[in-house]
Amino acid sequence: MTFEPTIVGFLCNWCSYTGADLAGTSRIQYAPNVRIIRVMCSARIDPTFVLKALTDGADGVLICGCHPGDCHYSEGNYKMMRRFPLLKTLLADYGIEEERVRLEWVSASEGQRFADIVNDMTERVRALGPSPIKMALAHDMAER
Amino acid sequence: MDEQRIGVYVCNCGTNIAKVVDCDAVVEASASLPGVVVARPYKYMCSNPGQEMIVADITEHDLNRVVVAACSPRMHEPTFRKALQKAGVNPYFLEMANIREQCSWVHHDPVEATDKAKALTRAAALRVARHEPLERRSVDMCPNTLVIGGGIAGMSAALDLADAGGKVYIVERNDHLGGNVARVDLTAPYLDSASDMLTGRVTRVVEHGNIDVLLESEVKSLEGFVGNFHGGIRSKLHDGGVVDQEVDIGSVIVATGYKEFDAGRITHYGYGKLPNVITSFELEKMLRTGRVETKEGGAPQYVAIIHCVGSRNLEFHTYCSRVCCMTALKYAHEIKAAVPGCYVSDVYIDMHAFGKGHEDFYRRSSEVKTLFLMYEKNDYPVVRRAESKDDCEMLIEVNEKLSGETIEIPADLVVLMVGMEAREDSEEVARLVNISCDKDGWFIESHPKLDPVATTTDGIFIAGACQYPKDIPDSVAQARAAAGRILARIARGQLEIDAVFAEVDEDRCSGCRICNDLCPYSAIEYDEEKGRSHVISALCKACGACVAACPSSAITARHFTDAQIFAQIEGVLA
């Protein structure tokens, strides 16, 4: 059986969540692997959310916000944009592969883009296999 | 914390959800979640009986939390919050799981879609257990309105608002009111004069004591929130300078209209190269002077009208511009009146005659001996210069769909029915007032069917062709609907706004002031004496940027707390 990854998606309310809703109203089919959690702005996404998702068993984390310049709160997405490289450095130190955590901009009109991103990310994470954190935790549990 | 008594309601949405998601399985899985007392499916949760079911269960089972697994919360969260309120439960003890837009509408496989629906519903149940009761805030509703755009839509909305006693600022970029309607001669289907219709409106607007018309002006800034916006307007002065002013308003209507498609972008019609290929707006200009003639000054014997220029094709705009078909039919009447004996042909894809009186108008137009030639979408007619032996100036080659033959028709004047497109700066306007544009640049409404007047930003409304191509009656209807929505709020004097904002726990705050500069609304103040920061709740818009940035975890985002989001993460991954 092929490995099916579970991906947690954090989407900002104004652009990306609405874009995902548009994918729905447009009946655009995409991979069922992403579970969406709504936040008001991508700037609300605390790095601990991403770490929590990974330690709780997510194989990947997708963060979506408004395109630069289009933030409902004028510049929240820039805050996320700046936080992201720091988070990636930290994750790399823990041995989390680059492609497991992704930041993308999706506007309210980009239902197709959202679906494409989900499909692409699902494929890439599927190719990577289960998250090393999940594997390590499962190993620890087996040792006990 | 009180004992958790959660009710979970799984909506079938007719068959919208139930045809893919096994709703009974979602109910069954939810019933065993911690704190869940009752779990039920229902055909339409948002219907009155659906809501009453929740209200009755709250009383009967003493519920204090509710999960509704249904459509997007962007659609029905307010509906279900009201149901909770009706039953005497704080409306923030609701959480929705989006199993329609995120499951049944985007996944074909019933097993995968049902698994995902279970995960989202579980996350909602775990989250709602950590919800806290929040009190909504009441704020004053400023009775003034800013209308951006002085076309037929903007003026119609302004008059209704001003007649009811509200102050209205119309900001118009041009040096006159009237918008695109001011460029039109007669209107379809009744052939009434556009200028007669417009003159009355313009006079009323200009003379109205409650309306400030600001010509050659632009909105430069908009701040604040519903009921309490502050707009910055820049107006040109006659001496070349500018003057800026600030206005306090409670609502904004964006009525910026459309621009016509640039016919030069299609090469095979020869626009810009053949002198007698003109656009519909150029013909309107001739009709208003009462003379239809070629560039050489002669009366055209053959006029050909080409439909869907820039509309309904894959290369430019895929949508229908909706007004051109009837406008084209109108031309047949007007041209024949101006040039008796002239032959008019309509080269079209389909004839869209959807509006009131339109089909009758189509029939009457056929009766005035207009020649109709149908072409296939994306198989454009080709216009070329005729040779000296021909008795006309140009020839149009059409692969005529009904006869299946390639036909050549003569033309001395070719009229291109240019479609509507969003203005180049629609993205800028959207950014200014915090709304969104679709892929074509049209402004996005709050809901395509149930709320086509509001936007995703409370207090900002859209009217007219800036949303999508519209004719005059539809533009006026939307404008007056926007005015009605605003007047309902003005009549109440106050409005309730979301109870969601950030709070600083002063005991945990270290006074580092990182959050102070981070806030886009300057809603965080530093108290020098205490050495602590605090949030001015009326200014906070709840983005949560400060919450994620606080190194002491001293800031809480109400309704989006760490505990609530952690619970949701656990829920989707369990």
C-alpha cells in the first residue's frame, strides 16, 4: 500500500481559507491529505503550531497566507515571511526535510492554485515517506 | 471549567455533503468524543427546523457547547451563533467543521472524504471544549457614507442614503458625474435616451444638501472598521495643486464601474489599421451627434456589427459582458434611423437576450431586416480591405455556423462590440478598502447568491459593474440594495462587532515592547509607569501577529488561543 501522508494546513481567514472555499464551490478536486486549521492571519501562526503538528504526527505542514501586499492586516504575511526562514533553520537542525514545511501565498480567487499546491505537496511528502519525528516517536514507544 | 456538554450536528446539505461523505458515520464517530452528549445528522442544519433542533437539544440536554459540521464558517457561522444565542448559550461556544467546501465538494472518494470529515469534526469538538464565553462589543454607527465612483450606481446609492438624511461623499475621478452611461446615446430595449435619464439624477445629486460631490478626486487612504472608518481624499485644484481632506464615515460603497476592452488587442479585426473599423463607444459618440458616417464623411451603405469582442473567448476574457448583445440590436434601429436604406448585419456567437423586454426587442430587431450571421466561438471573422472592383470598403469573412458555409459580407463601417473589463487599478482599489478581486479583476462579493452586495470586509459594499458586467437596471438595483443595507444599520444607531481581539496578561508581560511596533493598527500601548504593554481593544483587529511574536507568551488572541489551536491540531491528527 502506498504511504498516505497527513498534512496540517494553517490558512489565513481572508485570502487562503476563502481560496480553499472557492476550490470547493468550483468543485476542483484535490488530494484529501490536508487538514485545514483556520487562523485570522498567517502572522498568528506561532512556530510552536508547526512543531506541535509535527510532534503530533503530521508528515507535513502547509502554511498559506495572502500574497505580499494583499494582507487583510496590511503586513501580517510579511511577518510570517520573516519568521519562516528561522523556523526552517530550526527544522533543518532537527533533521526535518525541507519539503515537509511549506509557505505559500493563495488569494481568495485562487481556488485552482490552492488545489495545485495541495496536490504537489502531497506528492512530494508522499515520496519522502513518514516524518522522521513520527518514526522516532514510534521507535521510542516500541522501546518502552 | 464547567462540565462539557457538547452537541454535534452533521449537515447533509441536501445531497451536497451526503452524496460523498457518510454523515451517519461522522455522527457515530463524534458520539464517542470526550464531552459529546448528543450527535445527530440532519438534512439542512441551516434551515429553521435544523436550527430549532439545536435550540431544543440545548434545553433538553443542557448543552453548553455546539459543533456544526456543515459548510464553510464563512457562510453560516453567524446563523448558528444566533441559534446558540436564542437558546441562551454564549454564541462563541460554537465551532464549525467545514465538511462541504473542504470534503464533499473537493474529494470524490467517499472513504477518504468521510475520514477527513471525521478528523475535522473531531478537531472542532476538541476545540469547542476550550472555547470561552466572549461578549460582543457595541460601537456607534457613523451615519456618513463614502461612495467611490460617480456613475449610475454610485449616484443611485448616494441619493437613497442622502434622502434618508445621511451625509454622502461621492468621490469621482473624472471632472463630471455619469460614468460610462454618460457615453451612451439610447438604451436598450426601450430606446430611451441615456442622457435624459442621467441629467435628472446628476441634477438631484449636485443640488442635494446631504451630498458632497468631489470631482477629480481620489480616495488615498481608508482606516478604521465598520461604522467608524476614516477616509483620506485628495482633490485636484484648478491651479494644478491638490487639496487633501479627511472624512469620518461608517460605510463605503465601491462603485468604480468598468472600462471597455481595447479592440486593438485583436489583430484580425483591423482596429487601428482600417479607418472605418470602430468600437461601440465610438459609434455611440456618432449617434449622440445624430450622424453616422465613415471617416471620409460619407453615409455607409453596409454596416457590420461584430459581437463578443474580447468576451467569451479563451484568449482574452472567458466571461460574457452581458450588455453588448442588446446594445448591438439597438444599433440596428439607430443606424437605420440615421442612414435610411442602410444594410445592417450582426455577426454573433449566441444572442443573449436574458433581461426584461430583451427577447421582444430581439424579435423586433429581426423584423427591421437585420442580417444575422452566427460564428463559432474562437473562430473569429476576419475583416479586410475590399478591392476597387467591390462596391464597398471592407469585406468580412465569416464561417457561418448555421449554414456551414464561409460567407463574405460587404461593410463600409464595422462596429466592434467591445466587452467590459475590470479597471486597471481595481487591485489597488481592492487593497485600499481591504476587499478582494477575482482572476479577472472584478471585486468579490460576500456570497455569490445570498450576499452579492457585501464584501468580506464588514462595512464595505460593492455596486454596479465593478463586481461583474451589468446593465443599468442591475447596477441600480445593486446600488440601492447597498444603500438599504447601510440604512438598516444607520437606523439602529449602534452595531455589534466581533468580540475577538488580543489581550495582554500584565503579570506575564516583561515590558520588552516587541509587540508595540509589530501592531499594524498601533493598538498596543506601553504603560511607562507599570512597565507593561496593553491592547486598546477597540483598535485591535485580532490578526494575532503580536500573540505569535510575544517571547513571554503574555498575549492571548481571544477565540484563537494557543490552547484552542493545539486542541484542533490534536483533533485533526488523532
